[in-house]
Amino acid sequence: MNRSIGGIPVSAIGLGEWPLSDVGRPGRQAALATIRAALEAGVTLIDTADAYCVDHTEFGHGEELVAEAVAGRDDVLIATKAGCTREHGAWGLDGSPEYLRRACDASLRRLGVEAIGLYQLHAPDPSVPLSESAGALGELVDAGKVRMVGMSNVDTGQIREAREVLGGRLVSVQNEFSPRVRSSRPELELCDELGLAFLPYSPLGGIGTASRIGGAFAEIAERHGVSPQRVCLAWELAQSPVVIPIPGSRRPSTIRDSAAAAHLRLTDEELTTLDKE
């Protein structure tokens, strides 16, 4: 099963790289093995960010890791983000056009590409009008440094505002969505209406909580002889053809299990039960 972002075919399940770069991450070789296991399982969408790191001293860690893992592959869409800072490990925001332009140039160098496949605003900066941040990303597309633009951590009004500025250059929205956090359903439904890809991050509830998926998800998983995590991702895929979950993983085994969710078909009755869970 394939889906698409801006007309580019990608696997129905992507890989969220963040757990391989922040606090609690595995060693570098183990992290590379996890990304390569994803590729071997058919994953062709890798999501990272320049701010995926422990602190500012290693800013860009995630991008460098992904670049090494996918070297030589031209069939993988690398999605990265800008607009967050990590001074001394704390998360901050800078959505100014000047910062985004500098961040893009740095990401291009780290990824070793001529143009970034999908470049996303990591989160709106309250001190900068969204139209200015979005406009800067649009200019990067026009300059040939970025192929497509996405928004992350946005509400429906912000999606519409960004689309007014970017038009067809806006192709995706990345918000948190899982059985535990369903507050982004209005954004998912708007993406379905507008034909934008919706990329749920932490689709299993986040590292540390994914292993505790229970209730109807666990019951249906037992019936199918698969993990509750696989059922969770299959349920999300069934929400709309525009949904492309990007679960994180720290081990090859977990991303292989997640990737297999693309082949799990749930019945209408099962989906109704999970919708009410």
C-alpha cells in the first residue's frame, strides 16, 4: 500500500526519527540499524528535524543520521523541519524568515541534497505572523531549495492561512494524533477535504506509552494474531487516504512491526469499535 505527499508516492507508514536523536536515544550504530531496517521493510518516508538533538551543541544530529542511513537511495522522501531551537536543551521557537532561510541552508548541507523533499515549519512562532513564516518557506520553493512545504502543530485556521499564502506548495500537515490524543481530528478532516497529507506524529501515544496500548486495540490484535501497535496504526490508516502515520522507533523490530500495519485490514465493525474506544 502506497500513499502520496504532493503527488509523490510514499509508503503508507513512515518513520519518525526523533527518538533516535533526543535524550534516551540508542547508540549511533543501533540508530542507523533502525533506519535501515525501516528501509528494508519498505518505508520510503523518513521524518526528522534540525532540532532533533540533545541540545544546541549537536544541532542537526537527526538530519546527519538520516543522511548517513539513506545514502545512495533516491526513492526515499526525507522530510525535515525548521523553526525550533534547542539552546541548552530547552525547546524554543524562531519562525522569522531570516532564521528559516539560514536553517534551510544548514539542513541542505547536513542532508547533502540540492533540494529538501518536504520542508515543514516545526511550529508557529507566536511572535511572528504565520503568513511571514509560510511566505519564507514558499520563497525557498521558488528558489529551488525546497520541493514541497508542510506545517506542523497547527490548527484549522492556521492551515487555511498557510494555504492562502502557499497555494499548491503546501502539501502536508503534521500534528499529534493517536488513540490517546484525538484532538487533531478537525485538522485531519480538513486535510482530507483539501487533499493535504496528514502525518500523525506519536501515533502510538509516544515513546514509553506505546507499549501500554490496551482495551479494544489489544482485543482485536489478539484476534488477528498481531501487536496492538499494528492495530493502532491500521486504524489510523483507515481514517482517511491522506493519513500517513510516522511512528518513532529505537529498535529495528518495532519499526518492522509498524511497517506491517500497511497490510492489516480491519473490518468495519472493528473500526467502529476502535473509533469509540
